[in-house]
Amino acid sequence: NDLRQSSKWDVIQNMEQYQKRQRLRDLEGRTKFVREDLEQLYDSYQAAVPLSSARPVMSSKKFFEFMVESTIAPAWHHRPDLINLSFKVMDEDKDDSITMDEFFSGLSYLCRGSLAERLTFCFAMHDTDYDGQLTREQFLSCTDTLLSILQPTHTQRGVQFYKQRDDKSLNGFVEALLTALDKPDEPNTMLTCEEVLSKISTYLVKFFNIPMQRNLKKFK
């Protein structure tokens, strides 16, 4: 009986390892993560999913725990609001849980995406009424979120950058961008993601010394 149980366990483990290899191979072709990161993220996702679940999905609570502990995701352990907002963007069907595909797709854009992909993700985070536009104040918050991704605070350069970033520089950035777009610098001024993408690279370099590509690919 012990031998039979041991053999059964070996078969299950071999099947799980095979499924993992197949899944990682697929994810390598669909995300921007390297193999090492994919394996770490895969194991984190699997550990967060209840074994008895008929539909293996990650809850908002487990996602929050993952984001606090992860060394791959943005260092938002001190910003629970951003973690919750990013979860809402990834949760495409709004059922308060995310599938493995939603998890990897969202993190790929957020952690390894181009400037356009990351901006579009951040834009969606702060577009709370889902109308495709942000007010000046919402865009100010969106910019701060974007900068926390482009210069993560868990790196030495990022820590120095974060200390230098203040309300004055953020407001100056937004004012300059609005001027470039021929829009009034008023609280109710509305911005679309496409408008911001047309000018943002120049001003990220000018105000924050962050040169980035502008390869437009919208987050879906």
C-alpha cells in the first residue's frame, strides 16, 4: 500500500511538472518576463490558489499579499491604494478575482512593458469612471504612479529619485504637458491616454531624466 501510494504521488508530481513546463513555455511567448521570473511568478500564483478550488483564481486578498512580498512587482508595499487599483485593472470580468492569464498579462505590462503600455495601465488605474479620460488631478496621480514604476524605490537610483520628486516637479511636469497639448491648466481639464502619449516622452526626459521608448500598444 505504501509503495502504491508513493507511485501515485510520483505520477501526480510528474503531471504537475509537465503542466508547469507547458504553461511556462506558452507564457514565454506571450509575456515579456524571462524564464526565471516566470517560474517565480507561476509558483506564487499556484501557492495563492486554493487546491480544492474548481476554478483556480487569485483573490484580491492573495494578490495584495503577493504584491507586498514580491521582488518582481512594483515596490508598492507602502501604497495599498495602488495595489487595489492595479488589481481592478487586471480583473477584466470584475468578479473580484484574477485568472492566471489576467495575472501574467497585467504584470507583464506593468513590470516589463514599454512606456506606452505602462502609461496605459496607469491611466486605467486612475480612470475610476471608465470614460477614457482623466482630470488634471487624476492625471497628476497617474503620473506619480507611472514614475513609481519607471524608477522603482527598491533600487538605489530609485530611492534617490523618489526623494527628489516633489509636488512642485510633478505639477511642473503636468503644466508643461498641458501647454504642449494646447490645453488650459485648470482642475476640470480632461486628458485622454492618446493625447498624453503623443508628448510624454519629451517631458519625462526634461523633468525626471527618464528616457523611454514610445511604442504604442494599449493595455487590454
